[in-house]
Amino acid sequence: MPNEILVKTKVEYSFQSSAYSPTGNNDLSSGTPTTVDLTLDEGGTGLAVAEAINSDLLDLGATRPGRLDVTAAIEFFAAIVAGSKVSFYWSPSANSGVAVGNPGHPDGVDGAYTGDGGGTVAESVKQLQFIGNFITTDLQGVQIAYVGWFEPHQRYGQLIVVNDTATVICGTDDIESSVLMSGIISEIQ
């Protein structure tokens, strides 16, 4: 009997704030994911237009999935134009030290990302691994969208989210906003 190469999802990482509390159908995980701090409301004021946030440093493990699928739930408190985008990037590193060896120089701790110190956010994200865009509808409230997938080439990394819309996202809280990375593992059976 010939072997088959099948795909399984086993590992999940949920990037979320400490106040995360999804309601209804807004929970993206299918199990108990590893949580990683990412506060999209940036201190209760929302993530402003053209501003960015980076997550805590994540250790994907010495053996890790070959591909990570990314889906996000983002709450929009104000009217949003359909077709707007929120951009997602990965800053990989072979080093476990926060802010060590990461392209674009994120600081390794959940908080505002302002670029590499010499360039703007728009300039600095060009040094990162692009994952994809969250494309909005005009729904005011929680929207869920598939962002994209990427291959993590290093053991460590940070998620960076850039608000490329014309509206503040997450407003005064982000309790229903999260980003889920699901590890896609190829298995020969």
C-alpha cells in the first residue's frame, strides 16, 4: 500500500491581551493554544492609523511546524471602509534573547513597534517576513479574516501588526481580538 502525506494541525499559538474574553463565535482556537501577549488596543486607546504593535518573543521550539496559518479576529469600534487592510509581519530570530537578532528591531516585549530606530514603521516592515493582510468589510464590531501563511525559518520570532486602515482599531479594549497561528504539519502515513 502506498504511503500518503497527510496534513495535521496540532500546535496553536494565540496572540492576545491578558483581558482576552471572546464571546459567541469569535474564539478562533480549536483547543488550548499557547498564549502570547499582544495588546492590540495599545493601552486602551486603540491602535492608531499607521501605527504598529509587536508581540512578546515566541519560542516555536527546536522542532516546529513547517508552516503556520494565520487567522485574526479584530474588533472595530468605529465605521470602517470595506477593503481596508491590517498588515501582519513576522520578525524571525535564531536567538532567544529579546531584541537580539530580529530583523526590523522589535524589542521582544508586547508593546508599540516604532521601527528599527532609524526608519519609520513603513520603512522598517520591509525588513520583516510578510505574512499577509486582514482585509476588512464595513462591519462595525468583530471581524474574522484569514491573513495568510508563512514558513518559520528560525526558532524564535515576534508578530508585528500594522494598522494600514484609516480608522483606529480595537478602540478602548481588545477583549475579543486575537491572532491565531495554527501549525500545519506534514505527516507520512
